[in-house]
Amino acid sequence: MYKNLVRRRAVLRRGLALGGLSLLPIRHVLAATSTPLKIGFVYVTPVTDAGWVHQHELGRQAVQAALGDKVQTRFVENVAEGPDAERVIRDLARDGCGLIFTPSFGYMEPTLKVARDFPDVKFESITGYKTAPNVATANARYYEGRYLAGVAAGRMTRTHQAGYVAGLPIPEVLQGINAFALGMRSVDPKAHVRVVWLDEWFNPPRERDAAMTLMDQGVDVLAFHTGSSAVMAAAQERGKLAVAYHSDMRKVAPDAQIVAVQHLWGDYYTRRARAVLDGTWKSASLWGGVKEGMIRVGDFGTKVPKSVQEELLARQGDMAQGRLQPFRAGSADIRDNAGKVRIAAGQALDDAQILQIDWLAEGVQGRVR
């Protein structure tokens, strides 16, 4: 083995010398033929053509396309949070993955547990908040897109009633509901948002049933924070309107969709993979939004007037420049739906306060479970 390696080095040196590149360090040539970085992705639902997992799968594909044969990516789908997640993450680490992305809040603790046993493997806990020397966290400011979608809903509703099908009452979901209500009421002060909790992320039949119940209660615009496109399909079936989440869902609801709130992971995932390859990866925490290109609203439906589209894009531009912040109060206090002042006039929540939101805003009909 050693003799073969010496022979290959000698051949490489002679070839480089003949090509006039004899000064190039041999380690660079050997690095070009090294084993690709194995990267694992763990998905909480099956891979579908839209939704939360779909967006992360697009991110994986972006990494593979950008880095080519320098990486070898794979994914495991439909992995339940908890013991199953720990088993899958551990298997990926044992199989030689040098970088593992775990995009679901409930994967945070299993990721940390496995990371302690594999200190040389890099982990990216997506939507988690706990770091370790070999565990980074990243999340998107989904609430920014929710606020903009609320503006669209406020412009499009005729009943002043929107419905919201929600998975679990974690801060990220509460941020989204509140931002949506604040955006809606910024253009329609009479607007109210009805919330139905499912206590799970992915159950298309139950998501559909919740949407139907809300529409039976007079809702004419729907939003959701679950994992499938069932709410969009229900709105299409009943001739109502809906805000797509995670992905553009016009394929499922061509007439119902008014706008889509998308989160984009390809750039972040590629940058983190490059950092592992060049040895610069460090544990860090990122919370990126419209400004960083991680959140985008667009993909307007045909029923949305041009004036509304232009208004949303202008507000999105303001958000990117820091001129618009969903959790900043104007001349009036922002209260919760029990009447308590949560943001005093002229004040804004900082990131730490946003991350700890445990209340529902004025105009939201429901309670934190």
C-alpha cells in the first residue's frame, strides 16, 4: 500500500513538471481525488411535491448541484420526532456522514445526543436553538412572510374572517399566527383570525377537516402551519382563498392561492457544506429572513389585483431594508387577545422576546393550548 502511494506521488510529480506546474503542492492534487463528503438529511414527513420537507429537499438538491462530486448527499424521509429520529441520525453518523442536517424542531434533542457521541461529525439543527461545539442552529423568520401574507388576506377577504390551521403551539407557530393577524388588521381593522390546533404537523385528512370546519364558520381566507397541501386543496374545493405555506401550491389550488410564503434553504445548506469541505465550519446560530433571502412572498394567484401584488412587494422591500418590522408597534399599543399590552406604542420586541412569544394577538380567536 505504502509503495503504491509513493509510486503515485512520483508519477504525479513527473506529470506536473512536464506541464510546467512543478511548484503546485502535491496535497492539492491528492485532495482533488479524495472521498466526497457524505451529507445526510432527515425529513419529518414523506417527500412530497410541496410543503416543509419539499423545501428542504430542494435545498439538498441545490447542494448536490453546486458541489457536484465533492459531496454525496442522501436523505431519510418520514422520520418521527423522538427515538426514531435519534436512531436515524445515529445511523447516518455511523455510516460516515460528515455533515447531517436535521430540519425539524423535535429533532433538536436527538441531534444533540448523537452529536456528543460523534464529535468529528458536524450537525445542523434546523429550527432548533441549542448549540454545541459540533452542532449549529439555523432558522428562518417565517413570521415576516406571515405578516405580508396577512396584508394580502386583509385586502382579499370579504367576510373579515380568516382561518388558521396550526400544528403545535410552539413559539414559531405563535409568531406566525400573530404576525398574520397584525398584517391583516393593518389593512382591515375589523379582521379576525380563527385558529384550529391539530397537535401534530402532518395529517392531511385532519388538516382538510379543520379547513372545512373553518369555512363552515364563515372564513373566506385560510392560512396554515402544517406539513401538507390539504388546506389549499380544501379551499380550492370550496371556492375560497388561501395562503400557501412553505411552497408555491398553485398546482394544487390554482384558483384558491392568493400568495405563497416560501422559505429557501439552498444557499445556506451549500455554504455550510462548503465550510466543512474547506475546514472553516464553526458552530453558529443564524436567524435569517427577507433580508437574507431565506423568506420570500410571491407566486400570486390570478384573483389578486395588481395593486395588491405591488403593495406586498413594496412592503417586502421595506422589510428587507429594515423599515418594516412585524413586531414593532406604531402609534398604538399592540395587545394580546385578552387585552394585555404586549408591545407599547413606539416600541418593538427584540429577538429574544420574539423567540419567547407565548400569547395570541388581539383579533385572534383561540387560545394557546
